[in-house]
Amino acid sequence: MDIGLPDPVKVRRAFARAASRYTETASLQAEVAQRLDEHLRFTKIAPRRVLDLGCGTGFFGERLERRYPKARLVYADIAEAMLAQARRRLPKRVWPRRCRAFCCADAATLPFRDEAFDLVGASLVLQWVRDPVAVVREMRRVCRTGGLIVLSTFGRRTLWELREVLAEMGAPFRVLPFPDVMDLGDLLHAEAVETTVADADLIVRHYPDAMALFRELKAIGASAAALPPARRGLGGRRWLEELARRYAARFSDEQGVRASFEVLYAQAWAARKAPTCAIPIRPAR
């Protein structure tokens, strides 16, 4: 079962702890940033001001800089440590003060004026927030009319294997229920946007063993939301080993222990009023 809502304080602390090793361990996040960037390949827009919301160490923002070299990029994240890592790893720009800025901010209460950006992007952010509707509403508020909103988030089939094993053991899965592609389209459609396009991929990754999967979730800060609270002492270790054993017994193949991640993508143009156009949906591949 799913319990509770993501705690912003715990999420901030988890991602702050993960910041120093995030770039090396978050290969899935890097892959999704690449795929989200590819969705912009045929989009006709030449933004001057771009926001990378929930930027982490800058996977998506770095690609936006390459695609729009004349734009001013603002990187925003709830964890200051993530912003510090982004400052260190991103390549220098010719006029860094003019072209790049960093802001520690809560995605649900952004410290920017209305219509401040021509393009607002958020890669793998919505699944860790308490109120996704508030975040999308803020994205629309800071995006100028006629501007573009692009985002990715995890879908309902994400970590379904882990959900099943945890349910067998009577342990809760602690994140908000992930949306499906129709939910995501409806969420954007309700916030004064038009020409909304939603898309989905199913990414199956393999690990040497289940403990490697759990270590990756912890390394990228996701374990604070995806796994039950850690039990202390030997009993906690035995419980985790039993979880790993059951997981491997059910979800192993010739490539190793597998885990599924459904990724939803969406983009929409900011409109003056809520439109009535249909939302084209492409199923997961």
C-alpha cells in the first residue's frame, strides 16, 4: 500500500546527502534528461530565459544550454548541496553571470515574478513533491503566455516489482501513487495550457543483485521516499537481506535483477485561458 505524502524536509535532506555522488550514480536521471531534451528537437522556440526546476546537478539544464546557447539559464533546486555540485560540474560559459544563475527554492512556491521565463522545464521532479498540482501551477505562473512547459516524471509502473515484494512482506511503499499518462495530460490541461502532448517510455534496468538496486535508490536520494524507514541494528539488516532475497527470487533473468521505470513526458504551450483542444497521447513503448 501507499502511505503518507513526501515530507519536503526529508526529501531535501535526502537529496542533500546524495549530492556529492549524484552525478556518478544517477545514470537513469541522466538518460531521462537526454530523452526529454530530444522531445525539444522539433519544437520551434528560441527562449531568452529558461528555468530548470529541480535541477539536481544539472543534467537537463546542461542540455538546454547546448540547445539554446543564447538563453539565460536559471537552475533551481530545493537542496543547496545539489546547486553547489551543479556549479562545480557545469562547463564555464563565456559570460557566466549573464547566462547562468542558481536559486535554492521550493518548487511549489517559486521566488520568481509572473511570466519570468520563456521555457520552464522539470525533469523527474513531480514524483518527490507533496502537491504536484501546486508545482504545475507555479510552472505555468512563471512561464510567459506563449512560452513552453516541458517535464518528465515517473509513471505508475515504476518499481512495480519492488511494490509487490514489499506488499508480500507487509511493508508500505512510501511514495505518492505515480500518475498515468492521461493523468499527466489532464494535470497540464487544467492549468491554462494548449497543444499538450504526453508520451511515455518503459525503461527496464538490470542490477547485479537487489542490494545494488537499493544502494542506487539511496545514492540518488530516492530511498527516503521509496523504501520503508530503516530499522536499526541486526534486525534491520536481516529484514533488508530478506527483501533482497525475495526480490531476486522473483525478478531475476539472465541479465541480472531487473527493475522497471515508467517515464512520462509532457510539453504544453502556455495559453491565455484554459483551452478545449484534445490531448494526443502516445502509449509507452
